[in-house]
Amino acid sequence: KIAAGIFNTHSKFGDARLETIAAYAGLCGADPEVIKDILSQNLAEATVEILRKNGLLSCFDEIARKIVLRASEFVDNQLKISCILLSLKGEILGSEPKGESRNE
């Protein structure tokens, strides 16, 4: 949600998780069928395997980069922001700054 500019992350204040992941997948080269598959899921966690099997896990690094950018702007660059995106299993999916290990 933060990558999409939605700072109130409570579930009742909008939901753009799948749309955000699909958009970033598209930016990372996903074809229309992959994007359609992502958008058809009920849970964001289900997109991890879709992206993994299509060699697109790097889009989580792009999402993390955007989160850092948005959060830094939100605090007027007064804090150093980092982001690590994890799966529900604790797997590191993406990070900013880069350098965290990932199991692809």
C-alpha cells in the first residue's frame, strides 16, 4: 500500500495490494497473462509463487525502492528509511537498499 501512496494501511482504508504488485510486475517485464493471474488472486501472498515461476521476484526490490522513496518524502527526508519485504514464511522477497539475500 505504501508503494502506491496509501499510508493508512488498515484494511478498511482502501486496498491496492494486487494492483500494485501487478503494476510493478508489468514494469519488470511480466506479460499480460502473468498480470491477469496476479490480479485474479485473493491474497497478495499468492503472487509470490506466480512471480517466482516467471523469474520476476526482482519486482519486489522495485516495490521496496518505491516504499523507501514514498516514506522518505513523507518524513521530508529527515530520517534514513530502509525496507525489507518478507513473505508470510519469513523469506526476504525484496529490499532497499539492496544486498539482502533472497531464495529465487
